[in-house]
Amino acid sequence: MPHPVEKSMAAWRTASSRPAEPAAAVSDAEVLGTLAGWMDARHTLLLRTLLDRTEAVRLQGSAGVMRGTHRILEDLRRETRLKFAEFREKWEARLEAKALLPFLVRNQWIEAYRPPEDASAVATGVVLTGKGGRKEARMLYLQTAHDMATDCARQWASLAGRLQAFQASFAAEWHAHAVAAEDDATRLLPVLEAALRDAEFDAWKAMRLALGDVAEEAFVRAAVKWETRVFPDAAALVHGTLHPWTASGLAGNGFSGFMRALSALAEKLSLAMLEHYERKWDLFLRGLPVAEAPAV
């Protein structure tokens, strides 16, 4: 299956990709096998014991805890939007041509362009140094955009850390209600939630850690093969180096557009994470009705 981050990146990738193949049908046994692989081994024996003891699953709703989760998650949504707005403001200034140019000149990234067939010809513009192979493009990324991508992932990580701290708090409250019921049917869902929680967190963490790799690959694909990409002056070179994103960047700056695209992706994934946890806790906290005995 495609990685979730890869799917999210499809809208702003610079290279076209083949249409996705239809997903193969998955059997119930495969689903259960995958689910078992996600479970914390400390809880699987207890879950198996509870399943063997009861044929029902029962759980009273917890409206108070649910209200608390909604309030916390809404606060985190507001914080997400604020964090990424501040991130964009900060990096707009750092990626302006006047900020990047001294660095590029100092590190000898810009040189005068002369037609290769006439080395004595008068320079007619500027180009990036070298031919623009993947190795050179990756070096340019590491020197100009890597810190930005790392900072972008850090915004998401900060939100994830706060979310996990809150989740541990209201999960403990919910589990305390379930344990007080003292029956196996009520304990089943809390044990299932606890068994899956670490793997659930690790799945989101893996997506967050992949953000930097996706950013690097997108940058390299946009920047490579710059040998004959001639610009009238150094400012135009900065603006046009990441040409797929010039239209979305401030004042036509491709570096700005790249930053904004990556920021939008990270913000959407952060909000998707919050929505996932809201749906998860709504599912667990709304309760399950007690099964009625069949009429005789």
C-alpha cells in the first residue's frame, strides 16, 4: 500500500506518477493478523482471557470524559493553525532572495553563464554552479532548505507530544470508570485500546519522521539538471531555482513556495492526526448498549 505521506504529497510532487493500482481484497484473517501485530504484547494475554470469558462487549458511555477530549482537541486545532502561521512568517523572511543571496555567493553556488561553445563570450546571465546532478541538488537542499524542513516537522512533533500527554490523562480516567464496573464485557474495549495505543502512536511518528525524506526528494526533483537554466540576475536565480513552486511563493520565490507547500502538508497531517484521535475517542466514549436477551 502507498505510504500515507506519499499519498498526501501527490498534489505537489514535481514528477508525475503512475495511476495507483486497485487495492487487492483483504480477508478477515489478514485484517486480524495485522491488528494482532500492532498489539502491545503485555496486553494480548489479558485480551485473550477476556474474550474467552465473555461473548458480549459492553461499555457505558462517558459523557464527561468525551466533553474533555473535545475541548482539548479543539484547543490543539487552534494551536496547530497558530504554530504553522508563525512558522511561515519566520521562514518567509529567511528564504527571501536578499537573505539567501549572501549565503549562496559566499558558498560559490552562483557563477556567470557563458555559452559552452565559446568560453571567451561575454556573460549573458547567471547559473548555479555545476551541472545539477542529484548529488549537487541534495547538497543545495542540505544547505538551504533542510533546516526549514526539520523545523516544519518539529511543529508537528510538538503537537503530537502534547496530544499524547493529554491522551494518557483522559485514557486513565476512562479506564478507571471501566475497571470500576468489575465485569469482563466492560473491560474488553479498554484493554483493546491500551493494547493498540503504542503502535498507533508509532504509526503517526513514522509519518512525521518521513516528512524530511519526502521534502528532500521533492526539492531534488525540482532542482536537478540546472546546467542550462540561465537567469538574468542572482535574484531571479533564487526565485526560479525551484520553478514548480514559483507561482505559490511570495513575490514568485520558488523557495517560499516550496516552504509553503511543505508547511501546508504538515499542517494538514497534524490536523488529520487530531481528527483521528477525536474519532477514536468518540467511538470508545459514546458507550455500547447492553445486548437484550432474545425473546423466547
